[in-house]
Amino acid sequence: MYIDMKNIVLKSLFLSWVLVVVSAGNILAQCAMCRASVETNVSEDGIGFAAKLNTGILYLFAMPYLLAILIGYMWYKKSTAHKRKLEEAEFRKHRIAKL
């Protein structure tokens, strides 16, 4: 029985990503200090300010992870391309040796 681990890993990563994105709407991103600051400075625009603060915190929280995913993807693509070149060179070498 042949198990394609690459396919399993990619599917599980995608499913994990979908679950995080779907549940992200319910996240309250304010830390305790930010929440206290917003609560003490509540004015007519306080709720709008709190929403903007939440968005900014989520943005700052997500960027390092997105950057790590991008670097990992680029590394993976470069690694597979290099592996493919080595396999092609080995194939040519064996083919020439047969002649």
C-alpha cells in the first residue's frame, strides 16, 4: 500500500488553515493593557477606536506567521526544483552509460 505523505501533510495544513480563518471572526485580540486603555478612554468614538485597535493587533499577530509560510513555501519549491535537476542528471548519466 502506497501512502503519499506529501498529499496528507498538505491537506492537513490546508484544513488547519481553513479552521483558523473560519474561527478568526470570534477572536478578541486585545491584550489586557490595550483593553484597559480603551475602557478608560471611552468616548463617543471609543467603540470605533477599539475596533480599529483590534484590527491592528490581529494584523500584527498574523504577519510573522504569513512571512514564515511564504519563506517555507519558497524554500520547498527551490528544494524540489533542485531535487528534480539532480534526478534528471542522474537519469541522463545512466542513459549515456547504457549506450
